[in-house]
Amino acid sequence: MSQTTVELLHAYYDAFNAQDMDTFLSLLTEDVIHDINQGNREVGKATFARFMERMNTNYKETITDIVVMSNPAGDRAAVEFTVLGEYIATDEGLPEANGQTYTLPAGAFFDIRDGKVARVTNYYNLEDWIAQVSA
């Protein structure tokens, strides 16, 4: 039996939370599209891996309160969640990091192809995050 889209996306966030980047990246297509919140579009698994390396260097995050919604065909999905994070190293162009914690509501939209993530577009309120780490 093949994995459903809902199961795939729970596995995606489980791997993220476990910091299991091998499993996390294995759930992506080679030509995955990554639309970064208030940023650029990046294409390719290797590019996504570099993005995650930077993220894991600067932030320690856990995704909670995960709700996955999928269309009947299973090729599109939306996920609503909460990010519990710690800002551990200063990210270029952002406030200085000193271990600030944050709680951030967020969402993501996905395209699924051949049982893997082919596109992920993340959304969160950057101004809310900046206010939390600047307080």
C-alpha cells in the first residue's frame, strides 16, 4: 500500500522534528520547488539541503499542532502548524541571536508528485517573529 499525502506530510514534519535530514530530504523530488517566506524561489533538492543546513545552524525548531489537509487526488495539500523555536545563531540581515525563543503560527502549501514533495511554499508573519526575538 502506498503512502497517502497526509502520511507523507506527517513523515516530512516528523523527520524535520527529529533533525533527520536524510529522511527529510528523501521525501523531496530532485527538482523540488521551495518558495521561501517573503523570499526567493529555489529549485532542486541540493539547494533545499543547503537551505536546511543554514536553518539548522541558526535555529532550533519543532513543529507542533500539525493539521494536514489534502485534495481528493492527493496532489495538493495545505498544512497549518505552530513553530516552537530558539534563535541560536544570527542569520544574515536579521536581529542578533542570543537564544531567544519564539512561538509562531505558520502554514505551508504543497504539490505532491509520485509520492514525494514537489513544491513547498511556507508562510508565517516575519514581523511577528522579529518582534518576538527583539523583545
